[in-house]
Amino acid sequence: MVGPSIIFYIFFAIPYIFLMYWLVKQDKKKYAWGLAIVTIIAIVGIIVSQKASKVAIENYKQHQIDAREIERENRQDSLNNR
């Protein structure tokens, strides 16, 4: 799965966004500025989370490739030492 986990959205992102919008609504004077800032923060957070997920998946795939190569080398070494 490329992208943030559903658990991240359910437990962190969605409650954070609702809480921030609620807090901004409490401030009657700067409602528009606060809403814009919270929206930007939420969008940036989602983008960063997606990029981090992609990097983690790429690292995991590379780790699998490296582990297979090491396993092949170890198998070759054990066959050569017999």
C-alpha cells in the first residue's frame, strides 16, 4: 500500500483536523486566517505522510533485494566450503 495507513487517518489526521477547525471557529475575529492556516497545515501533513510512506516502501523493497543477495552469497559460500 502506497500512502498513509487508514489507522493514521482514523486516529490522528481526521480528529486533528476536526479539533483545529473547532478551535478556529471559537476565535470570531481571525476566523478566515485561522481556517486557512489549519487547512494548509492539514494538506502539508498529508503530503509529508504520503512521501514518507513511499520512501518506507522503497526502503523495504531494497532491503528484501539485499537480503536475497546475501542469502544467495551465503548459500554459494556454504556449497564452496564443502
